[in-house]
Amino acid sequence: MVEVRRKEKETFGALLRRFTRRVQMSGVLKDARKTRFYAKPPTKIKKRDSALRRLQKRKERSKLEKLGKLKDEKKVGR
């Protein structure tokens, strides 16, 4: 927790600048942004299903390429 006390004859703007600098230096905002969106790790079943789906798509694509129904596209610029 960051705490800043007002100095004698210090303006509110100066106090606010000092506070924001302290918060940035402490890394509180960095940690908060990092944990803002938590995604649960996929279960074994979901991992397996997505892997099977990828394999199926790959097989289908290669089958279409062999039949000549799909152009052999090369990825450029990635």
C-alpha cells in the first residue's frame, strides 16, 4: 500500500504528482493490470478436443489441396 502525507504548504497538484510517481515506482498498477483478466487454464478434455479439431482441419486442408480444390497459399509478411 502506498501512502503519501501532505507536506507543509504543499499544493494539491504537487501532492497528487508525488503520489502517482510513488504508485508507479511501487509496481502496484503493473500487478493490477497483469491480473485484470484471469483466464482459467483449459482442462484436459478441452485441450484434447482442441488438438483433435486442429488435426481434423489440417487433414481436411491437405485433402482439398491434393484434390486441387484449394490453392497452395504461402504465408507472406508474418
